[in-house]
Amino acid sequence: MDFGWTPAQRAVHDRMRALGAEADAAAPDDRMRVLARGGALGLPIARDLGGEGLDLVTTALAYEGLGATLRDGGVLLAAGAHLFGVALLLARVGTPAQQRAWLPRMATGERMATVAATEAGAGSDVASVEATADRTAAGYRLTGEKRYVTWADRADVYFAIARDGGDGGAPARGLTALLVPRDAAGGADAAGAPAAAEGRGAARIRPGAPLATAGLRGARLAPVSFDGCEVGPDALLGRAGAGLAVFQIAMTYERALILAFRLGAMERALGEAVRFARERAIGGQSIARHQAVAHRLAQMKLRLETSRLLVYRAAWELDQGHRGQAEAALAKWHAADSALQSALDDLQLRGGAGYLEESGLPSAVDDALGGSIHSGTSDVLATIVARWLGV
């Protein structure tokens, strides 16, 4: 078992680390464009479809590099939803026509994608969604209200999950997964790319204003209303009525990789905490010499390294073509809990000064708290792992 990195992998990490620093220095509204221009949105996409063709382990390392220098966890979450939640799904289950129509533009950020699944009555239980995908002569008509959609008001295409409405009075059959262009109005062309909006698309898809979340503001979470939005048959991902399986594939990729950037953020925070503990003196003695402080730092290191092992193990499982559902759940579960606890430790280490907004640490706690909710709460992920164990 090789725990080392090749020079090529290290070069990708260093390049993404530099890109993260560039994005961090940019205005918040420009950060996604910086990431897109630097190639961060297409790293694992095949070269003939506009990406770099990297394996997922190397992609995780690249996002660790981004997280080490870009402190905006929200924009990195949105980038991950685009790449891991939708683009990788297309690469896995999309038809060749769908892949050719969308992936080259997703890889460059020309078309941004996001996941529209959560509803008021269907969060962790996606099988309870009430949005409907009714079959029509021209394809599908999507109707429903989605909540907490990442990058909702700036997305160009939504990966939407809806209840199959049947055909001509036929009973509904499970869930259906659709790739819905923002400018969809009367369907899509034969390649699954958006048809001309004819001025009606804006009325059919209505993103709400970004929500005032406690953290991850850069993710621009907002509701999205689909009001009888019509798409062609090539908007269908997988089979009609089999959307739950498609969604599970998307979530496996997302859970495995969405918090890879947190590894870099945790390492950065640990380095800053160690420097603070060494430099902060009380009674002429560095607080790092106090065992309670040293142990807190050691726990932060332990959480970082165990999270790394689980994230890279999950990425490796997917690279091998394995289902990886349990490994992805373990990675996301542990990394999210570790990031939150370490953010709290980092704040408490500094006492009152850490509680000041100007320290940036309360915001770091709020961002890390969001990680324990999106892409599956800890309880949801624990259930997946328990089922894997046969209990």
C-alpha cells in the first residue's frame, strides 16, 4: 500500500493551492470564475470531454489544495455540487449525447450545474419528494418546489429528482431524474442541450433569493420553483422511475469528495493554532507547554489524519469501480464531525479573542456546522453504514 504522492499528483496539488490563493484574494462574486478559469471544475472529466482526466484520488488531493488557501467554504461547496454531484454523475450514467452536450461546458464553468432534490417534506428521505415529472408527448413536465439548492440563482442546469407522474392516467412509478436547463421552456434538442427559451423559461424556473444561512454564504442556497417546466426526452438520466438509484450514485460521489477541501482547511487551521500556542505566553511561559493545550492540538491532528484516510479510501474505491456507498458515507460523516470539533477547539484555544468575529473563527465554526447537514446528516450516514453492516 503506497501512501506517497507522485510528482505529477503533487504538481496538481500545488497548482490548485495557488489557484485557491488567487480565488481567496478575489471578490466573492468572482471566486467561482477564478476556479473555472484555473480548471478546478473539470479535473476528473475525460480529456476528450474538456477535462484533465484525473483519477478521483488525485482530484481529492487537488481540492485539499484549494481548501488550504481558499477560506470561502461556500463557493467550494458549490463547486463540489457542480463537479461531484452532477458532472461525475453525467460521466457515469449519461448517454454519449448528454455527455457531449454538457460535460465540455461544465468542465470550463461555462455551464454551472447543481442538485435540486430537497423539499419541505423530503430532506433526508428523498423518496418522499412531491415534485412530479409528468410524461408528455414531447418529453416531461416538471412541477414542484425545491429547497436549499446550492448556487440556485446562478446555475445553468439542475439535476432534479421528481415523482414519476405516469403517462395518460397510468400510475406513477418511483422517482425520475432529469437534467433541467435553466432556460428550458418547451423541451431540449436531440442531444439534451437546452432548446430556445422563447421567452418562457424564466417563468417556468424561478430561483428565489439566496437564504441568510449562518455559514457557507458563498454557496448561495436558495429555493427553486419548477412551474410546469418542459424538457425533452433526452433530459432523462437513467430510466424513468429509477431516479432513486441515479440519485444514490450522485450522492455517493458527492459524499466521498465534497469535503476533500476541508482537509486543506483543517491543516491550515491546525498550523495557525500551533503557531498561536507557541507564541502566546502567560506568566512568561508559552501556553503550548500546558498539557491541556498540547492535547487539544494533538486531537486536531488526529482528526485531520483520520479524515484524510477515509476521504482518500472512498475516492480509491470509486476509482476501482466499486459502489463505495459505505466508504463515502464514512468519509463524509467523519470529516464533517472532525471539521466541526476542530473548529470549536481552535476557537476555544484562543479564549475570548477567538469569539470575536474579526478572528474569523466563529465563521469557521458556522461553515463547519453546515458540513454536518448538507449531502446527508450524520444520522443518515450512520444508517447507510449500519445497513452495510447488515443491521
